[in-house]
Amino acid sequence: MVPVLLILIPLITGLALFAIRQENTAKTIAFLASILSLAVMLAGMSIWNDAAHLTYNEQWIGALNSRFHFDLDGMSQLLCLLTTFSFPLIIYGTWGNRYVDANRFFGLLMLSQAGLLGVFMSMDALLFYFFWELALIPLYFLCSRWGGERRIAVTFKFFVYTFLGSLFMLIAMIMLYFKAGNSFAWADFVKTAQTHASSGSSQELAIFLMLMLAFAIKMPLFPFHTWQPDTYEQTPNAGTMILSAIMAKMGVYGLLRWLVPVVPAATFQYGDNIATLAVVGMLYASFIAMQQDDLKRLVAYSSIAHIGLMILAIFVPSYSGLQGVMIQMFNHGINILGMWLVVNAIEQQFGTRKISELGGIAQKAPVLTILLVVVALANVSLPLTNAFIGEFMMFNGVLGSTASQYSVIYAVAAGLTIILGAVYTLRMIQRVFYGELNTLTMNTREVSGYVQVVLSIIVVAILVIGIYPKPLLTLTSDVSQQILNKMILK
Amino acid sequence: MNAIILSAILGVVLMFSGIMFKNGNTVRNIAIAGMLILLFANLAEMKGYHFFDINTKNLLSFTRFGLLFNSIAIGATLMYMLVSSRDIVNVGINVAEYFALIFFVLCGIAVITAFQSLLMLFLGIEIVSIPLYILTGADKRNLKSNEAALKYFLMGSFSTGIMLMGIVLVYGAKATFNIELMGADVNPGRNAWYLSGLLLLLISMAFKVSAAPFHFWTPDVYDGAPTVFTSFMATIVKAGVFIGFVRLFEGTFANSGYQWQLILAIITAATLFIGNVTAVFQQSVKRMLAYSSIAQAGFMLFALFSFNSLSREGIILYSLGYCLATVGIFAVLIRMKDYTFEGFNGLARSQPVLAATTTIFLLSLAGIPLTIGFFAKYFMLASAIKNGAHLWLVFFAILCAVVSVYYYFRVIQAMYFRDGHAAIEPTTPGFRWILVFMAALVILLGIFPNLVLQYLYF
Amino acid sequence: MFDLAFIIEKAVLIGGIITVSLLIAMYSTWAERKVAGFMQDRLGPNRAGWGGLLQPLADGLKLFMKEEIIPNASNKTLFILGPALAMLTAMMTSAVIPWGGKIEVFGRTVDLQIADINIGILYIFGVVSMGVYGIMIGGWASNNKFSLLAALRGASQMISYELAMGLAIIALLMITGSLSLKTIVEQQSTGWWNFFLQPVGFLIFMVCAFAECNRTPFDLPEAENELNFGYHQEYSSMKLGFYLFAEYINMFISSALMATLYFGGYDIPFVNDANLGANIGINALAAIQGITLFLKVAFFIFFFMWVRWTIPRFRYDQLMNLGWKVLIPLALLNMLVTGAVILWLGH
Amino acid sequence: MQALTNRNKAVDRKPMTLWEKMYIPSIMKGMSITLSHFFKKKPTISYPEEKRPFSPVFRGLHILNRDEEGRERCTACGLCAVACPAEAITMEAAERKPGEENLYREEKYAARYEINMLRCIFCGLCEEACPKDAVYLSETFTPANFTRETFIYKKQDLLIPDPKTEPEQYQKALGSRAKKN
Amino acid sequence: MNITQILFWLLTVMAIGSALMVIVSKNPVYSVLFLIATFFAISGHYILLNAQFLAIVNLIVYAGAIMVLFLFVIMLMNLNTETEPQKNKWLKFAGTIAGGCLLLVLVAALRDADTRTSTALVKEGDIGLIQNLGKTLFNEYVIPFEISSVLFLSAMVGAVVLGKKE
Amino acid sequence: MPINLYIFLALALFSIGVIGVLTRRNAIIIFMCIELMLNAANLLLVAFSKLHLADKANPALNVATNGADAQLFVFFIMVVAAAEVTVGLAIIVMMYRNTHSVDVNFLNRLKN
């Protein structure tokens, strides 16, 4: 029941919003709906926390033996929580933004929420694919319609990239379908993988590569990231927030749910290659980020670096590392949300995102600065912030993993990016918030109440998780252990 | 049999209705009513009610597959008439004749879907082709229409010649025209005849469904024909011929080993490639749709490439999705003043309903999930994967599908993201409602393809 | 390998029939003028020979002696091919018509028919449909627009009327059940003449035969008031003679066909041929039969002329209307009624 | 307007009945008419063999008469030429020389006398006008010929044969009518 | 060589020769006439194969009706030699080569062992006679027979639609 | 007669037709060449029908037909050809009315 509600609430709201003309009404309805889904999610994690409420399994396409099968296990709960938690924040945080055809904007936003939630809950490959695309299409429209100057070309690139990836994923799913004896069920996939695990079979390799491609594009993994900075830059801020905070997690989630347990042999065999790519990507993204002048691009590249670390932890696995990935998915989501909110606030106020044009904001907007600093520190994973927990566990996991002989090298290289991350983040803070006031920032006002509220919530969450991460860790411990069990370790 | 006989009769009725009623709209209403009758009759036959007790002497066999497709064709034509019949009335003065010809085409499609003997296939294809030649040239004053008709006619009859030679050689080897009996091996010494015949048949059918490298007539013809008939030709008829294609080679190719698969794979790949790549460079939406129809044919060729239950389901869904979507897009296109992509700029602002439905149709053509187009492509790819041979083709198809997104989304981009004042003729609420209905159908079947597929098996 | 006697027999027959056809055609020209004269209260030709009987020879001589003109702008090959084709197709038709019963010569029983093929009627159709080419080629090759117009008119007229003719014959075939002319004649000699079974069919057939022969009232191709002299305007000398001859031969063959198909062919009316043959011998019977047939033919030829000198020419649209809107529906109706009656009687 | 005769009939424009449209009766009627003519007695007269009797007032070719002694009667007075409404007659007079008395009856005679038969209307006025009874119209037809010149009849063409040398021909040429005079 | 063979070769030479002339002739009228000659030769082959009905129908339908229509159109359009500009030489050459290759490939493919030994009955067998064909047509093939009426209807409609002046 | 002779004859005619279609520019002649192709098929069908009739007598071969079906097929081909010609010539005439040419190379306006 909970999964159905989670999907139907945003879906119906989204469709209904197309009919509502007034901007504020639409915005309010969207906000209320997102709150409602958060409430449902929280209820699902507390009072309805039993199998009867958390799973839903109905006949769908008889000819294909495909089912409406949703299940909320720990990982799904975590990500759904992230989604449902983020959406009210996003809507509320950008309350001040004005949109043409706002009803459509929020309608599409809600539709993409439905898609995202579906992705995180589906236990049927075809269904997964469906929601995967459902999350994408509204965002495409969102970005193309309300984005920046070069929005049409850029978002189209983004769309083509992800569409290509998802088509490859579809092929992989079809192959798995036949392999699993005409079944799309995740459980059957996994069962087949466990019973017929044969490393080196070309088919398994093909499946692995295709799935990997789809997820790599989505996360994005170097060298499939080229769409990402452009798109983050050109999309409206709410879209960017969804893209980076939640959609990037789709890829990570996909790896954990649909790749690692499903093609364990290939994962084991080619894990090192992917891990290497991830590390290279992290370094690359960090270096590029240091060069950036545009706030959005900077955050975008930093996101690539963070995601790279998660990928590394997945392909050089250990229990601790996987747990780290789980919690980091959540953390990165809310952290980057915070970053974007600040960027949005700055852009709304100054009409520019250039670091070089800004400066000295702290003098005029101390609240914003404090909140930002906390978020930024979380982003460079200072202890006591949530990210520290995740990254520490991941490093720990990578170092302790027996899966790869290069784990130490990976860990060192990844550690380097943390330092680099600290460099560019702090430099950004320094340049933007401190230093001299210039003509543009002379009249800086304090950030709006909406943003303050949202940022405060985020900061609270950062600190709470940073200090007491146990609830989240227990939530995912079973899943992490299961995934680890299904992997082939030395 | 219901559909064959009734469509012929209704065609004649419409011919005479032109004499009785001078008003085009009356004729149009009769045609729509006739189409409803036809649909009802065919559905009745699917349920097992045969209105006519005729011994077909094993020349026709009414399988569930054929009947289902027939229903789809008739249903799609009904939709087509509902959205475009006003434009048919505007093509020329011979309104009743146009409608009659459409009914005759449906008769031909009914024959093609049910043929059991090559003779019936031949007749069916001709019954489909000849009215189309005429419809292509219906706009007599228009030089482009004339040229298209001539070109279509010459190409069509040329391929008929090739097809006949193929049939003859096959007959020489197998001593029968019956596609079921053809499976049996009669005389191994004559296998070369058989194979040559099949090859010629393949070429000619490739001509008819405009598969590369025999596609070159298609864009010109589709472009030149009156748009409203292009819509009919490119969708229902093409799908109908495809069904014939599939039925023909089900019994022959599948039995004659897999040496065909490579040829088919090459044809499919070429079709996909040429259709998609050329469509990218088009400036006119009409021409883009013509090339996209070639590209879509490439996907439909998967049904031939791999004969299994998935491919049958796939071709059914593909036909349905393709027909609905393309008919819908064409219905909007006809009303546009400017057929180029720029002509669509800003359509979403002035005509939100049209833009939204067109978007859904385009998404369906591109094969985005939640539309029937996705399942169509899904089944095709799945059948090829299940078949197992020549997997490179699947990847090639995916790449082409991605390319296709480019030109389909150009229209969407023009409608939604670019500013402009799309010049469009006024539309009636009824027209919009039908479009919405079609779009809803596209989505509904995109979520529950079983609503159609179950009829293959009940 | 070669049955010499057979070949000789057929050669003689062919020669004979060609001679007879030519003779009849020759004297048809005489008869035409004679009949025209009589109907117009004149005497007709009566100077060359007794009653003008040598007139055709004189005419022929005149045509031979005339200067042969081939227009410069014409297509020479086709200009010559045209009349040749016309003549050829006209002559070929006679091959399947039975001219009488059997005769015994030199111990051989010989059929008075060149070829008794079982698709006789279809053969005739085939050859008749070839007849268009003579006119069309000649008319086109003349490079004269009147000739061309006339040729096209003639061709369309012939094609149009062929349809009705075919339909009329189909009704007949339903009764006879055979396409062989010999069989049809034999059936009639034992039973009713087909005319009594198929009066409407005969009427249609006859009208179409008129049109096929380009005879008045269907002589549109030669309508001199509109097209000067029609498709053979540029012709002179014997090539013109060929065209004119072909027309008369066609008339002769059509008459023979009408007699054969509808009036019992060589069947002697009111007499049982077989019994008569037993009495007077087979050769004598064949002779009488032949004469009977020729009398019937003569009547029809006379009829052709009679009509020619009675009925004025159609206008072109009237001609087409008659063909497509009257004769074809009528023939279809006739066919349906015949079929229904046969079905009804059969049960 | 009052009709002058009772022969005119108003055109009947009412549409034909089905029976009339079938045409067969009218065709039959026409055919019977032609056939009846086929058997009618032909009024043709085979000219050279058979001849029609002339009427008493028939006016044929001109003849220049001679008297009983074979002398030409014409004195070239020109009255016939004057009388001729078609101006078909020309003549040229000449004086009779001594020794020609047996040829010409009077002192003056016609040296040239031509009648253009293409112009002549055979009205007979020349015959009426002639005071000497020299020209009169016979019962002979104008014969056919190939050139126009030959239709201009010269004197020698017109002169009657000499009664003394060729009495039979003279009588024949004279015809029945002359005798009455 | 017996008489059948002589006739066969005669007709074959005639058929192929006139067929070649069809595509070689500059004047469309000659093309039509040579095509008619080809049809005659083919009809001759039919007679040789004792398919009398088809032989005659071939003559009536093709030579007698279809080709007349062609001739009609060509004559009315007054298409002369000059009307047809020459195609690019290379294109022509390529076309010829392509056609020749088709022939070669097919002939090579069909030179089966079985092909050489199998023979078609000539002058025997009465399946081509009209009564046998008629019975088969109206028993076994009555449905295509009826269905082809639709074809004719549409052709008729087409002629009206396309031919009628607006 | 040996069947291969007929096959080669028919193929020769067929190929001549194809060559004609490929090399000529006059639409009517192209159309005629198509008719030639149809006739080649007809000829071969009749030959095959008599081949199968001959095979029918041979008990070793299990031939499904006595060849009458092939001859009927020819009949239907002729029927179809007739219908096709009607429409085809109508189209050509229509074209001619507008362009005063039947040259297929003029058919390139659609390219632009």
C-alpha cells in the first residue's frame, strides 16, 4: 500500500496540476503533495513497517510475465526517504522563483518524483525501466522549457545520453529476462545469477557492460559525464537539484540493485576497471572543479568526484564500504541540495553565478554564510558532518576490501580528491563570501526566509546524521550484507 | 471473410453514394458508419461469428493473428477517417471515390492478412496497390502528386513483376502455391529454384514495404501524395503489407534454414540506417515522417528477422502503435500551413491540446516507455535477442533509435521550446477530442499492452 | 513425321477458303452497289459484263493501275504494314468456321473446316481483336491528323464493342457448353437453332458485328463529313484496295459467324441432315450443306447492306453510349437471365 | 402568324417513351421502306439502248439550215445574236463573191457563226428571231466533251448536211419538227 | 530436330529477338509492335505447351486490349524519337550490366542437376484446355475470381478519378 | 522440352524487361518492359505447370498439383495486368497533360 500511495500521490497531483492555472495554487498543491508523500514515507518506516504494507505485487503484462512488484527494503526506504524529503525542500527552497506556466512546471516536477520513487521501489526489471524513463522525460521537458540560454541543445544532449544508456539497459534486461527463464523479477535475476554464475561468459560481460553504461551515464561516471556540467548549468535550479540530489542516486542505486547482484561474476572480473575509471574520474573532476568560475559547474564537478567515490566503494566492496555508500547516497543528496539552494539564492539575487564577480557576501548576509559554511564543510566531509561518516566508511571499506589488489592505491588516490575538494570548496567560500565587496554585491540582502528555513533543516540533518548515524546504518545493514553475500569475493 | 466481403460491398456502396449525395460530408458520414460496421463485423469474426459461410478451399485462412491485425487496421482507419476525413473531402471532387478506394484497400489488407496461397497474396497486394496509385495521384492539378503517382506506380508494378517471378520459381520447386505445404520438401534437386524464388520474393516485398535498398521511391511518393493519403499509405497500408510479408516468410524462411538471416539482418540494418540518418537532414516534417516510416519499417523487419511468438506480438503492437501515432501526427500536420520544422514553432502556446497529443505520438514513435511505441520496439528487440543470432543488429537498432530521437524531438522542441506563431487552420473540438482519445489509447496500451495481445491467445 | 496428305488437305482447304473469301469479298463490292442501287430505285452497275458482273474485276484493275503514293512524312514500313495486317487478320478468322459436313475424296474423310480447335470462338475473338492494329497502324503511319483521329476512333469503337460481343457470346456458351464451332453447329442441327434460344444475344452480337466491321451505322472511322476519308485517307492504289477488301472479308466472316452461331451454320433447315446424307451420299450432302451455309451468309451480307442503306450514321458519343450504356448492360442482363434459366431448368 | 400553307408542323419536343427509345420499331419501319424500294420497278432507262420520247416542244442543239438546193439560208443579219439572252451567239458577215451563188442564198452570208453551248440556255429565241428561218433548234442533245473550247460550236459544226449530197443525213438532222414548218 | 523443337527454337528466337527490339527501338510505336510480336511468340509457346486457353487469352487480353491501349496513348501523345532524350550513357551501361548480372546470377543459380533432366510435357496433357481450367477456376479458385472483381472496381474507379476532367 | 530451356527463356525475357526498366526513360516503355517481365513469369508458370503434370505421372515424386493451378495463376496475372494498365496509363496521361512529357527524368521536382 505504501508503494502505491507513494507513486500515486505525486502522479495524480502531477497530472492534476496541468489543469490548474494559478501559479500559487499550483505551487501550494505541489508542496502539500510532496509533504503528504513524505508523511506516507515516514509512516511506512514507522507504523506501517511490515511486509503487507511495504510490498505490492500484482499481475501486469501476462504475455511477458511482468508484474507490478514494488518492495521497500532498507535501501529503497533510504532512497525513498531521500526523495520524499528532498522534494518539499526543493519546492519550498525555490519558493521565490517565478516560472512561466508554473502549473506545468510543478506538474512535471511531481511526475518526475513519481518516476523516481518508482525506480527506487520496483522489483521488476521492466517496471524499473518504465520508471527510469518516467523520471527522465518530465525532467527533460522541465529543463528544456525553463532552462538557460543553451537549454535546448544541452538538455537534448542529456536526453540522448541517458536514453542511449537506458536502451542499452533495456537490452540487458531483455537478455536477463531470457536467462532467468522468461521472468523480469529481480529475485529471479538474482537467483539465476547465483545458480549459473559463470565468470567470463561473453553474454554476462555484455549485460554487465550495457547495464554499466546506463548507470554510468546517469551517475555520471567518467568518461560519460560530459552531459552533466552543461546540463546542471542550463537547467532551472529546481531541476538541477533533482538531477544531482536524487537522479544521480538512481545510477548508484541501479548499480547496487540491478548490476552487482545480477551479474556478480562480471562485476568481480571487471570491477577493477570500473574502479580505476572512478578514481580517474574523481581526480579529473576535482582538478576541473578547481578551474571553474561558474558556481554551478563547480558544484557539478564536485558531484562527479563524490559519486566517483561511491562507485569505487561499490566495485572494491566490503561491508563497511557498502554501508558507507548507502549512507553517503543520502548524505550527498541533502548536502548537494544545500549547495544548490545557496547557488540558487545567489543567482536569484545577483543574476550571476560567476565566482569572480562575487565577493564579500558574508558581510551582508551572515545567516546565509553560516548555513553555507556548514553545508560546504559537510561537502568536504569534515568530521561531525554527515559526509564524514559516509566517506570514512567508504575509505575504510576500500582499504579493507579483499576484492582488489589495488585497493590501497585507490584509497590514496581517492583521499587526494578529498583534499582537492577541500581546496576548491574553501576557495569558493573565500572568494564568494569573504573578501572585498564589489559593485554587484554592495546591496546584498539577507537570503529569503524560505531558504533560511530549508537550509536550517538541511544543516540540522547534516549535524544529526553526523553525530548519530545509527538509524540509517541499521536501516541498510541487512541490504548491504545481502549485496555483499551475492558478490564474489576473493 | 466478413471483412473482405463487407469492405468490398461498402466500397461499392460508397461509390454509389457519390452519385446519390453531392454533399461531401454526407459521404463522409456514410464512410465512417461503414467503417464502424466493418470493425464490428471483424470483431464478430474474432469472436467466432462468421456472417458468410464460404469454403475458401484453403486459399484463405482466418487466423487469430490475421484477424487481430485486421481489426487493428480497420480500427486505425476508423481513427484516420475520424481525424482526417474532412481533409479527404477537400482533396478533390471525387470524394465518394476516395472513400470507396479506401474501403477497397481495406479489402486488400483483409486478403493479405488471411492469405494462404501465394495467389491470394498477389491479388491482395494488387488490390491494395492499385487504389493507392490512384489516391497518390488524386490531386490532379498538382505536379508533385502526379509525379508521385507515376513513380509509385512504376516502382510498384516493377516490384510486382519481381514478385511474380519469385512466386513462379517457388512454385516450380514446390509444386504448390500454398504456403503451408511449401514447408514440405518435394524435390531437393530443385532447391535452387526455391531459394532464388524466395530471394526475388524478398526483394519485391522489401520494395513494397520500402526497406532499404529498395526504399528510394518512398520519400518522394509520400511527399508528393496528398498529405491525407500519405497518412493512410504510410501507416495502415504499410503495416498491412508487413503482415503479409511476415505471414509469407513464416512458412518459408523459417523452414529454409538460417542462411536468410544475414541477408535480412543487412536489409534491416540498412533500412534503419538510411531511414534514420536521412530523416535527420530533412527540413520538412512531412518528408521527415516519410523517412521515419522507412526507419520504422526497419524495426518492423525484426519480425521477419526472428520468427517467434514475441515477433508476432511485436508486429501487432508495432502496427498499432505506429498507425495510431503516425495518423495522429499527420492529422495535425495536414492542418499546418508550413510543413517545415519551423512551422511548428510555438504550437504549444496556441494549440496546447494538439501539441500535447502530437508530443505523445512522437514519443511513441521514438519508443519512449509509457507509450505503445515502447512495447512495440521492446517486443521486436526481445524477439531478436531471443532468436540469438546477429546480436549486433540489436545494438545497431538501438543506436538508430537514439538517432531517431533527434528528429522526433526536433518537432517537440519546436512546439514547446521555441518561440513562434505556428500557423494552423482552425480545428474543431471533435477533432481535438479524437486526438486526445488516440493519445490516451497510445498511453493506455503503452501501460497495458495485454489489452491487445490477449486477443492473440484467447 | 509429316503427314503429307494431311498437309495437302489443309493446304487445299486453306487455298479454297481464301479464294472463296476473296471472291465473295469481290462480289460483295458488286452486291453492295447493286443493293444500294436497288434500294435507291436504281439499277447499280450493269455495264461491265452481264448485270455488271465483271465490275469487281474492273475495279480491281483500276486499283492496281493507280499510282502508288506513299506520303513523304509517313512512316513507310508501318504505312505498308497497316493494310497488310488488316488483310491478314481478316483472312485468318475463317480458319475455324465449318463450311459443311464431311466429304470423301481419294478415300480420305475430310472435314470442311481448316481447324476444329476447341476454342474456336476465342480464336475468333483473338483474331478480331488483332484487327484493330491494321487500322491503327495505318492511320498513325499516314502522319495525317484526320487519319489518326479516325484510327483512334476505330480502335476505341472496336474495343468497346468487343466487350458486349463477348458477353453476348458467353450467354450463348452457357447453352452450348462448347467453344468449338463444329460442335455448336452439330448441336443446332439436332436441336433448336440458337437464334430461338438467344434472340437478345443474337441482336447484341449482330450490332457488335456491325461495329466491328466498321459498317454503317458504325462507320465512324470513315465518316467522310468529319474526317475526310477516315483512316485510309492517304492510301491509294492496292493498299487502299486491301483496306476496302478487308472490310468486305470481315463482313463475310461476320455473316458466316452469325449464321454458324445462331442460325445453324451449314444445317439444312427442316431436314434431318443425317438421314438425307444416308440417302444422297455424303459428298452431295456436304455440297448442299455448303450451299445452305452460303445462302445464309448471303442473306446476312445482304442484311449488312440493307442496314447500311437504311440507317444513318451515329454521332460518336451516341456510338459510345450505345456500346457502354445499352449493349453491355443488356448483354449482362441477358447473361444473367440465361444463367438463371439454365439453373432453373437444370434442377 | 397565319401559316401560308398547311404543310408546316410544330416540332415535337416531348421526351421519347421507352418504346420509342428502343428504336427497333422505327428501324424496322425504315428497313421495310428500303426493302420495298428494293423490289420496286426501277425507273431507269438504259439510255443509249432505250430512249425516252421527246416532247414536241423539245429544244436541242442548234442547226443552221440550208434551202432545198443546199445553200445556206443565213444572211448574218445578227437578229439572233441580239435576241439571245445569254449572248451566246457571235457572227461575222461577209459579202458573197461571184461564183458562190450555189453556196449562199443571199448576197451576204455568215463567214463565221459561233454558238457557245456553255452559255446557251436553249430558249429558242434565236429561232424566233430569225427572219430567214436559218437557225432552229433540233432534237439532238448536247454531246459530252473534254475541253471547253469544243463547246464553242463553229459554223461547220452547226450546218446541216447538204440535202443534195447527203439527203438521208439531212433528213435525219432536220428531224420531225422541221417538216411541220 | 523434330517439328516441336523447330517450332520451339523458332518461337524462342522470335520472342527474345523482339523483346530485345522492344528495349532497343527508338520509336515507341515500334516498341509496342515488337512487344506484340513477343506476345505472339509467347502465345505460340503456350500452344506448344498445349495451353490453348492461355494462348488465346494472352492474345486477346495482352495483344488485343492492353497493347492497343498503349498504342492509343503513344499515338495520342505523338511521342516521336526526339521526345525521349537519351539517358546518360553510363547509366544505360550500368542498367544493362545490372540486368545482365541478374540474368547471369539466376541462370547460374538455376543450373541444377535436376533442372537438366526434368522436362515439361509438350503437346500433351489436357489441363490447359478450357473446360478443365474452367472447372478448376469455378470450383477451387472461385474466391480469387470473385475477389479480383474488387481489383477491377478499383481500377475502374481509378480510371474515372484520374481521367475525368475537373 | 527440357524445363531448363524454358527457365532460361523466361529468365532472358525477364532480364530484358529489367534492363529496359533500368535503361529507358520513357515512362510508357518502362511500363511495357514491366509487362514483359510479367509475361516472362507467365511463360515460366505454364512451363512449370506442364512440368508438374509430367511429374504427377511419376509415383516417386509426391507432387501436390497437376499444374492447372499454375495456368489459373497466369489467368489471374493477366487479369491484374489489365487492371494495372488501366490505372497506369491513366496516370501517365494525367502526367502528360500537366508536363507534356513522359520522361521519368523529369520526375525530380520532388527531390527538392
